[in-house]
Amino acid sequence: MRFLKTTLILSILLFFNSLAQKNKTVASGETFPTPPETDIRLFYIQRSSNASAVVYDANLTADKKLNPKNPVHTYWIRYSEDGRKQELSTIQRTLAYGLYTKEVAGEKGSYDGHFLAYRKRKFVVKLTPQGEPVALFPINGKMQILKRVFVNVDESGMMPSVIHVELWGKDVNTGKEVYEKFKP
């Protein structure tokens, strides 16, 4: 059993190291393709290591409510390959890009959550009064509508490390674009 665990950990480390050797880091995500807008799109994440995007869509039921068991559907758009849609692997979902969500007490249809890989900033997923799904995320200290995340990653070592994170969104009240860059 111990040998199996050690082998698994080494395999994961070698996998991430091989990705670091293959991928060229770029300075800005603005040169990457933009996932097409949809009525259920909450936000997406891109990393400096390649153009692929992790997309977060609202997971709606037949009656257009957020699915209480899983309000957000997360998947890849593999732009660095052939642009196909691909579900996250178990490791990606549980360690890197997955979300933890739970219904807000007293607010049916509203869900608190956080990224499994970064728990310091909590978000809320809900429907607006017009029925549009939104993810409210702290940008510049205020809950704003999150639209895009860019993570500048250093993959030169055994494990990737985050250099900085950039957030783009819209002000809840004015609709104006908001932006924040921070080092986690």
C-alpha cells in the first residue's frame, strides 16, 4: 500500500514536471482565445502555461433553477489541443479547479463556495432577479460579478507555483468593468 501511494505521488509530480517542460509561459492572457459566451456562463480561468480554459457554467435544472446538488458545472475547453470540451479529471476536480458549494441558510437558490485550491476568497453563485446566473466574487474588496481569471504560473520547478492572479468582472450596481491583480 505504501509503495502504491509513493508511486502515485511520484507519477503526479512527474506529470506536472513534464507539463512544465512542454509549456511555454506567456506574459498575458490577452493573446488567448476567449470561450464563447453562453446564457449559463459564470466565468472562466486561463493559465499562462497554455491557452486552454477551465470553464464554470451554471448547472440548471429543467425549471431553470440552480441544481442544489451541484450548482456549477466545470470543464475544459482544450484550445491548446483541438478546442474540444473535456470534463475535469478527478485530480483536477479535487485538487486544482474544483469548487466546494453549499446552499446559503435562509436564501434558497443561493450558494456559498470556494475554490478547493484557494479557500481564502469565498464566492456566491445565484440567479439575478432576471433569472441570469452570476458568480459574485471579491474583487478589490467588494463582491462583484466575476467573468474571467488569469493565473500566471511558474512551472519551472517540481510543483507549479502561482506568480499572480488577475480578476476581471463587472460592478454589481453600475455594470462597469472591474479589475484586480494580486499575489496569493
